[in-house]
Amino acid sequence: MSEAFEQIEILLVEDSPADAEMTMRALRKFNLGNRLHWVQDGAEALDFLRRGGAYAGRRADHPLRLVVLDLKLPKVDGIEVLRQIKADPETRGIPVVMMTSSREERDMVDSYSLGVNSYVVKPVDFADFAETVSKVGLYWMLTNRVPE
Amino acid sequence: MPDLELPTVQSPSISITEPVHASGRKEWWYFVALALPLAGIVLLGALTYRAIDRELTAAALSRNAALAGLTAVMVSEKLDRLVDIGVSLADRVRFRELIAVGRWVEASRILARVPAEFPFIDRVALFDVDGTVMGGIPDTPEVIGRSFAYRDWYRGVTRAWKPYVSEVYRRAAAPSSNVFGVAVPIRSDRQQVLGVLLLQVRLETLLDWTRSVDVGDAGVLYVVDQRANVVFHPQLPLQGDLVDFSALPSVSEALAGRKGVREEVDPRSGDARVIAYQPVPKYGWAVIADQPARAAFEARNDQLRYMLIAYALIVALFGLTAYLASRMVLERKQAADVQRTNAELERRVAERTMQLEAAMKELEGFSYSVSHDLRAPLRAINGFARMLEEDYGERLDHEGHRLLGVVRSSATQMGRLIDDLLDFSRVGRAPLTPKPVDMAALARDAAGEAAAAADGAAPAIELGPLPPARGDPALLRQVWLNLIGNAVKFSSRRDAPRIGVSGRLQDSVAIYCVADNGTGFDMRYYDKLFGVFQRLHRQEEFSGTGVGLAMVQRIVAHHGGKVWAEGRPDHGASFFFSLPAKGGSDV
């Protein structure tokens, strides 16, 4: 199973299967969906990032290139996951895009103060949604070079 | 005393009963503290009053006693002098020689000038040792040879052959009058008694002597003899029947040789009297000073009355001071109570504010959930409908596409409703930071945006001069956008849509107006105009969520202004809003 994670470049943390499916569909249109791993709660996301729990065998020499994080998550919420990613020297360099349905300002302020790389409000309209997701994915995957 | 109630507190829910009881207990001690010195003053006053009363009474009584004593001494001295006169007359050598040889008439002549020299001496009479009249000046031949041994003066002088002052008696010689006698024995060189020389003294004389003694208002001073017969009394006739005063206890006391003062009730008039009595020791007479108690104690009563008035004034002064002091204390306490009540109210306000803030937080949490949780399924509905259309669109007929379209547009509409509702709730939650706002520029900007979004023909928007305002530019821009946007929307069906934006200053209020010639509204539904989600037109006619005007009202109210409107179906509508022009809102 550990072999399967070698190619993973994007971690999608999303508790809503519908949103996850729409996100993956949008990314797939730009061929970004294949190397994506989807987890449904914050605790699993942290396990994946730290190679703990079920992800103990994941290799360390192949870093993630993007984390797409929902704000409201079961167990450990998005803000906490973001805080831990940015607090850990090993994961600090991974770009994190916060995607949320919340338009509340305080979430945005919290996220930026923790060093989020993008903050995106999910539009209700699917066409807008797909466009937003793919733009964000393309920007961070293709145009932005992470220091290796 | 002022009412002890606390200042009125309207709300019965505010418990202030405990402090009232506490202060009630304090008041009890307060009044005890006041009553103690007052009782002390009254007690001291009563004691002093009694002491002074006693002293003044004693002073009044002793004054009368002193008068009686003084008079007694005076009477005694006068009688001494009479006796001296008698002794010196009886001691003349030639006079005694004549008596010794029985030449009474010649002896009498030696005394011829005595009544002239001593006017108070009515008559001088000479008696032999047996009490028989032997001669006299003036000469009274009708009594010569008569014995007067029965007289008191005779019994008195013969008792030890010493000078004697007699009782009052009516003399025998004409004209008869009331006199008293001073009897002196006449002795030879060898001390043998030869006869008796008698001076008859007029009672008027004593009256003259005592006239100088003032017994005070309505008082009388009188003298009684050994038998309690009145020697003289200023209110009784000197001549006439003798008056016996032996029935008076003070008279009999004095005749028994005792002096004193007593208060007696006159059995005839019923008046209380002060009677001082004093014996005239050597002669067995007595002096009585008799004064009505009312007069005797007049000075005392006056003084006591003044003292009572002074006491009353002191007590009244104390009472007034105590009253004023208690007023001050109570007022201060009431002020403290008011303060305490205010503090309590403030505490409650703070408590309520906290509860309200908590409720607001909950509401915020709720709108956050609405924002987050309601949008997610909407997005799914919309997204999956879109996916269905993309992936299976070829297999759907026209009706299938239409149905999917309704699903998607409904989801989109609901998303917009939620967004507007959240925007609406956000206005008023955020504190205002008012600054000067160029309303003309904001309106122009909003008009441009609204015109660009117009479905139909571009409307003619006339912008008049607008007074500046103070407020939040972003929120006021929203007001213009909503009002002008509405005007554009509801006039879009006109052939020549016209929109006028104007403003004016009235007093210290800036009033703005957006008027259109559009579809207007019925004033019967005016009360629904500014309600949230209230719409006066069907969705097919004019789309919208019904939040726009509610938002306008909320923003303007937040700035301290008002919103109102006028309209008629098919004759356009005018929307007004006012903002405080000067100084702006500090909300």
C-alpha cells in the first residue's frame, strides 16, 4: 500500500463527499486529479502528513505539493490542521489552500494569521466552483515552485 | 421626620429589600441616640426647676419673715423709747419729792408740757400705789379719785414694780379712744414705790412708725397685743371696738413666743396667703406680715415662667437641631441608597449586556453555521445537477433539461438568499467608524454600476447636487446601490425609464431621494416595504430576494437616520433617507 502513496502530490481534506467529488472532478479536467489523496477528517490528514497511523510506511523523500483543506472538519478542524502544518518544520513549506463555504471574516483572518497560502470561498454555483478549484490547483501545482 | 421609603424603583424584580431592613435597624439606634440626650435635658430641667422653685419660694417666704422681724425690732425700739421717756419723767427729783409729800397736783404741773413735746403721748396720768387717779395732764377732774387697779397696765406694773407696756384698751376719760399704756413706777430716793406714772399713747403713732415698711402688693402689716387684740391694722379702723385675732394660728404662735412663716388659706375669702409672724419679745406683742400668696410669689412665678419658656426654647432648639441633623443623615443615606440602587441597576445592565452579547455570539454562531452548512448542500445540488447535465445530457429530452435547469437555478437563488441574509445580519453588528463621505461621488458610482447591470434599455439617471454626509462609505454605497438598483429594476419595463437622484439640507438633517417613473407600489402594502424577504412583486415580474430595502433601512438606522417612501402603482416610486448632517453619527 505504501507504493501507492509515492505518486501523491495533492492531499484533499474534505468531509463532504459531494464537495470532494466536485473538487476531484474539477481538478481532473486539468489532469491534476490522478495524484490526489482524499481524507475525510483532520486527524487522518495529520496522520498522512506525519506518516503516522495507517500511513506509517509512507516514504519521506517524496513531499506533497499541495494541501487543499476544508475549514470545518470532524475530529480536528481545518484551522488546527493548518496550525500544525505550519508549526512543523518538515511540513511548513507545503502550500495550503483553505477552501470553505464560510464567508465569515474571522475565519479568513485566522487562516492568514496562521500562514495559509490561499483562502477560497466555495461558490454555490458549480461552474464557478469548478473554475475556482481548477485555478487554485493549477496555480499552486504548475506556476508556483516550491523550494525542494 | 421624612419618609424612610427608598426612592422609587420601578422594576419589582430588582431586590432592594435587604438594604431597607438594614437601614431600618440603624435608624432605631439613631433615634435612641437622639432621645437619650433629650431625656437628659428634660430630667435636668425638671430637677433644676424644682430646686429653683424651692429656693425662690424660700426667698419669698424669708423676705416676708424678714419684714416681720424688722418691724418687730422697730416696734420694740419705739416701746423702749416710750419706757425711757416714762422712766426719765418719773425720775425727776423735784417731781418725786412732790409725790412723796402727796402734792399730786403740783407734781402734775411739772409734766404740763409733756403732751406738747411728745405728740404721740395722748395723756399723762398719775396714780397712787393702789391705782387711784391722783392727777394728770391734761387735767381731767372727772376721773380724779377713781381706781383703775383693774386695768392691765396696773396689774403689769405692780407685778414686779417695773415699767410695763399694756394691752390696748379704751380709755375712760373723754373723749374716749383706743390707747395703750406705758406704766412706770415712781420711787422715793430710798427706792420705796410712791405711785405710778402712766403714759397713754395713741395707736396712730404706731401706724406712723410702721408706714415706712412696705409689705408689697396687697400685703398688710399689723401688730397685736398680749391678748391678741389688734393694736393697729391698716385695713381696720383704729378707733372703735377692739378686734380679737386670737383665732388665727399664726397670731397664737407668735404670742407663744415663736416666729415663723406659714402659708394659710384665709377661711373667709378662700385665698391662699403667706403669713409671717414675729413676737416683740420684751413686751409680749407680735407683728404679723400678711400677704396674698399670689402677690408674695409673683416674682417667683414670673421667674419660673421665664425659666420654663427658656427650657421650652432649649428643647425646641434641640429638637430642631436633631430634626435637621436627622434630615441630613437621612438624605445622605438616601443618596447612598440611590447610589447603591444605581450600582445595582448598572450591575444588572452589565449582566443583561453580557447575556445579550452571549445571545449575539450564539446568533453569530448560527449565521456562521447557516453560511457554512446550508451552502454546502446547495453547492452539491447545483454541482451534481451540472454533472448530470454534462455526463448524461445527451440522454435527456428537452423537458429533462428544463427540470434540471429549475433545480440548478433554485439552488442558486437559495444561495443568493442566504448570502443576502448574512450580509443583512452583518450590518449593524460591526461598529461604525464614521468619516466624511462625498455622497455625490458615491451615488454616481452606484448609478454607473446599477445602469451597467440593467436588463433592458439603459435608464436616464439624473444626479442632482447632494449634500455630504458622515458615515461608513462602504455601507452608504450599498444604500445607493440598492435604491438606484431597485429604481433601475422597477423602471426597466418603461419605454423611457427615468431616475432622479436628489438631496437637500433641512435643519441639521440631510435628506436624499431616489425617484423613478417605474412600476411603483401600492401604499396599502407600505408596512411590508422594508421587511426582510418581503416582496411586492412576483418573481417572474422582477427578480430579487426582498433583502435590499431591509438592508437600506438597517444601514440608515445604524447611522441614526430614517427611511421612508411614496409610491403609486404604475406611477413610479420615491425613496427617501435622512442622515444627521452636522457632526455625524458617533454610533
